[in-house]
Amino acid sequence: MPQTDEKNKIREYLEQRELDTLSDFATKSINTLGREVPEEECNLRTCFQRDRDRILHSKAFRRLKHKTQVFLSPFDDHFRTRLTHTLEVSQIARTISRSLRLNEDLTEAIALGHDLGHTPFGHCGEGVLNELVKGGFHHNIQSVRVVKVLENLNLCKETIDGILTHTWGYTPKTPEAQVVQLADKIAYINHDIEDSIRAGIIAEKDLPEDCIKYFSSVQSKRLNKMINEVVFNSLNMPKVAMSEEGWYYTTKLRQWMFDNVYIDSPAKQEEKKARRVIQELFGLYVEMLKPCCDESKIQRVVTDYISGMTDRYAIEKFKEYFIPRGLQLSTKDDYLFKLAKMTD
């Protein structure tokens, strides 16, 4: 049986390699702020590699494959889902992080976990819960709740901060989290353009002319240009940011997508139905829990349950409770009541 010191040499080698090769601005595994509950270190992996693996093996990560990105429950397998979006964010973020000699493992962990708390039916579902829940609902905050409470992954504080701050209006504490915040925008702007063109909602020629001139009309070239704008503006700098000019055209393209795709377009025709699914399920589950759950916890439990659903599961539950069909001997929502027992 190898001695403890021998067993830990692989992890210690990886930690030393980070110290020897990463940028002075990078977050080093050996300097982590740690976990909420201290654990014995792994003898093979750094702390951030363990975080990545825990997220990858979580139930919430697997459910992303059946959650909407922009197009609700697409029949065409080439449209993005929340899972493929997450993988594209991870790829872009890792490319940027590697180029800047930042901690690629921390970057990947944040990227893989950033949307774990997203609702069924994309931002439509998030908007409905935000209206129904006292205090509002935000998927980044729910993502943190997933990793801290619902799946109890006991991640490092740096990973949790990156998951929380990946969205607009937050200030990340590490350069790796800054990378993911930018990669998320770069990913969804570009893949949503491609999906919208595939769906026939827009054409490449419809995009703002100055944005096409700056980034190119070719999807791969546009994506590459945005990534380069981040990397070469951030080399040997403490802050990761896109160039001022690049950011101007990126945000202009993003706003154009909101005006022409994300709001009031054929991609959104089914959202009224999706809203009703969540509204009806929310009201139903609140009533179901009243006899057996403390009133102060009911909204929290129902929010956790519905936000964790995939599109198709939410639709099936709606059919089960609101669409007439043949005799059913029983219905099961066991996890709803399990949540009620475990929620603080």
C-alpha cells in the first residue's frame, strides 16, 4: 500500500504545474478559499478539477439536454438546447482561459455549472417564475442553490462565485469567472443567430451591416473574431474584457437579436402556452402542499421543483393534471414532497 505522501504526489504535481505555468493573475488551486464543508483532498485531482467532475455527474446537468435555449422543444436535432449551449460556453471559455494562461479547470467548472438552475422553456419560464415567486426568481441564483443545497456538491467558493456572477449586472471575483461571463454572451449571440437562420426567422443579410462588416458574415469567423477581441485585449492584464470597439458591436448585435428574435418573433409563438403550463403547475403544487408543508416554505419548494423540470416533463405533468384521459389509479410527485421535507 503506497504511503500517503506518495498518493498525493499527482495532485501536488498538478498544483505545482499551475504555479509554474499559469499567469500571475490566474486563480491557483492551492490558494483556493476552500469549501463550505472542509474535505480531505483528492490524491489525483486539484480542487477545481473535482468541482468540474461533480457538476458533470450531477442530475441537474443531465436535465439540461431537455431544457429550452431559445426554441421550445425543437423537433430538429440541430437546434441548441440548454445543454449544448453550456458545452459551447465551456469550449469558448476554455479557449480564452488557456490563451490567457488562466486556470482552465476552474473556468470549465464555472461554465458547466452556470445554467444548472435554469427553468424549463428558457427565459420565458424564468420570467413566469419571477412574476409568481415572492422576491423574484433569477436562474443564476437558482444555479447556486442547486449546487449548494439541492445537490449539495460542496463546491469551492471560487466556482460558486463564478456561477452566481455569470450573468449581467454582477462583478466576478476571479479572472476565470470574467471569462465565463463573456463566453456566455459570445456563445448565445452566435448560436442563436445560427439557429434563427436555420428556422427561417432571419437571414444573414438581415443582420446589422456594420456588425457584419466588423465581425464577418460567416458564423465561424464572427465567433473567432469575438474570441480574439477578448484574448488580445486581455493579455497580461488583471481584468478580462473585450476591446471597446469589439464590445460595442457585440452589444449592438445582442440588442438586435432581442429586437428581432428574442422578443415577439415566430420563435416566441408558443410561449403563451409555456407560460400557462408553469402558471397552472405552480398554483396546483402550492395547493397540494398546503396540508403537509409549512406555509413559509411552500413557494420555495414549488420553485425548486418546477425550475428543475425539463420542458417535456413539465408538459407531461400539465397533461397529467389538466388534460382529461383514461382512468388513472394514482399519480406520483414524490420529489415534490421530498423537497418539502428537506427545504430550510
